[in-house]
Amino acid sequence: MGYATGGMYPVLRYRDAHAAINFLCEAFGFERHAVYESDDGAVEHAQLGHGSAMVMLSTESDERAWGPHAGQGWTYVVVDDPDAHYERAKAAGATIIRELEDQDYGSRDYSAKDPEGNTWSFGTYDPAVAPTEEETSAAS
């Protein structure tokens, strides 16, 4: 699959992310690109491809109070300079709901709400060029 880099990726939360992954693949023809689980088996981050598009999803968690809940989505946008983007958003009056920070998986990102309450995340992580599960397993 050839995914476009530097795009926007819908991000969804599910109460049962494993069941959602199975449903999206079986019912809608998505293909598993990567699924990362926490120690307790919850889906921390998953990427499903559909043609040249991709969606990211995870298990709903009380620990992630800054993000939407199951049944609500948000949009993730890849940016080259998250620090400048963050400062621009703050200066324009965006409601920052998760401060700019480095993530364990290599991204530097933050999240904000727009005036209508939609959640937007901006960061350097680009799932289109991230290694697949097979590539990650083969490397270890």
C-alpha cells in the first residue's frame, strides 16, 4: 500500500478496540497496518489502511481525559514544526487540551479544541511512513 505522507488522519476511540478493528476490517475492508497494546492488552495505538487512506484508533481510557470518548473522533494532522504550530495556535486563542510534549513512539505533538469543540492533534508522527508490525517484529 502506498500511503501519502504529511496528511490528515482521523483518530477514533472505542470501548472495545479489538472488536472495532475486527469489525472495520471484516465489514468495511480495512487492513491492519499496526496494532500496539499496553501490558493489560488494551489497544494503545492502531493503524488501519483502506486504499491510500488510513485511520488510527485506540481503546478508551480514563487516563486520557484530554481526548474524546468512545463514539467521538478527532483529526490528527502531521506538521513539520510542532513547536511553531503550537505557538501559532495558542496565539490565535485555541484551547490547548494537551500540552506540547514528546511521545514514547517518537512524535512531538499537542492537542487543541476548535471553537465548536472538535479535537485536533498536531505532531510529527506520520503513520504512513512508520514501520508495520511485520517490519518491527523482523527487526527485533
